[in-house]
Amino acid sequence: MPFWTCFQCGAQFPDTTVPPTACKICNEERQFVNWKGQGFLARDEFAQRNQIIWRDDDGLTGLGLEPSFAIGQRALLVREPDGCVMWDCIPLATDAAIAHVRSLGGLKAIAVSHPHFYGAVADWSAAFGNVPVYLHGDDRGFVTRPHPAIVPWTGDRLAISDDILLLRTGGHFAGATILHWRKGAGGKGALLTGDIAMVAMDRRHVSFMYSYPNYIPLGAAAVRRIADAVAPLAFDRIYGAWWQKNIADDAKAAFDRSVRRYLQAIA
């Protein structure tokens, strides 16, 4: 039986003889059902239609799909001596991409910012011996393919290593998470935000939304919570959710400036 992937959001569903009738992520107000109707792609067919590419993105290896699929995000690999942490995920895992990640030291963990980027976490985990997949427990209701490797962590902070810290900031989702990499940006620190703090097109600011496609802004209290979680951290770079959507340097000042601008705009 095939595993199924949602055309619109890239979420993967269990192996069943027929595709699901609906996607719980697309049917929720932060996303939307494709205008042509809900559709699903069998995993084997998906692998024939799309390939995974990898390239450097401001000092981290990124993985993305070509042609672009669903939301179009890319995953990032944070390398440590005992293996890589995959940040956010893509909807597909292929033999070639798995081999490339193995050549970089393999995976020791996967961490995802929120349900829109869960993708094929089960496939990636299984390819590396069922490494833990850290998804915040506040969002457990959005898991579309349950798997024993999923760790529904709780609280506001989780250290994956001495240099990699997950922080639940809330905002876009109740369990929305960012990653702080202490050794990133040449030792100055890096923040991997997905679209919890969306890097703007000018790459000098970030912004905040409850729903991007449906244009629902985030309220002041939620933005202040994100800002408070980030305030103690040292970082010079922010990595967003898409290729080259990064703030390459002086990112902490850019983040603080963006928070002030956003709160002023919605006041």
C-alpha cells in the first residue's frame, strides 16, 4: 500500500489502499484546500516526478525539491561531530538525498518548527535508524502520519546538544518552535526560524503572521512572547524557511527593529 502526500501542503499520510479524503492541515484556517480540490500523490509516483537537490545556503546545506512542490520550503542541516540535525523537513526522501546526508555525517535528530513543515519526517527518521523527531506536543493534533520516532516534547526549551537549543515561542502555532545554534555564523550564533519569524523580501527585517496565505496577522501579545524568548540569545544570522531568505549578518538588531516596527504598525 502506498504512503500519500498532500499536493497542497506536503503532509505525508499513512499507507492505505486509497488516498485520504481530506487533509487536516489544509482544512484548518492557517492553510487552504487547493482550488482544484484536495489531492494526494502516492510516494513512489512522487519520487518519479520530483527530485531532491542540495546546495549551500549561507553556510548550511539545504535540501529542497525540484520542481518546487506544495509550500516549497527547504530543510537545513546543522552539522555536529556526531551527526546532523535536520531543521524543518521536506515532503520526500530519496535514496540519492539520503546518501548525500549520510556523506555529511548522517542524521542524529530532526526538529520541525510547526505542522506545515512536518513533511516526510517519518521517512527521514527511518532512513537513519529511527532518530528522534522533535515536534512540540502542543501541535500533536496535526501529525498526519504517526511514527514511534516522534518525540512530542513539552515546555519552552529543549537542548539537543550543548550548541543546539529548541525554543517554543508560540505564535504561528501553539507549539511553534525556533532553533538557536550557538556556533552558527562563525561562532556569533544563528537563529533558524522557519516562518515563525518570516524573513522579509528585503532580507533586512522579519515579520509575523498567524496565517500567511489567508492574511491573518499575529497579535501584539504573541509577537512580544516571541521577542521575549529570543531576547537572551546571541545571534548574528537568521535562516528563514526558503532558499536565500536569510538575514546574513547583524540579525539580532534587525530582529529587534522588526518587532518594534510590527508592533507600531498594528497599534
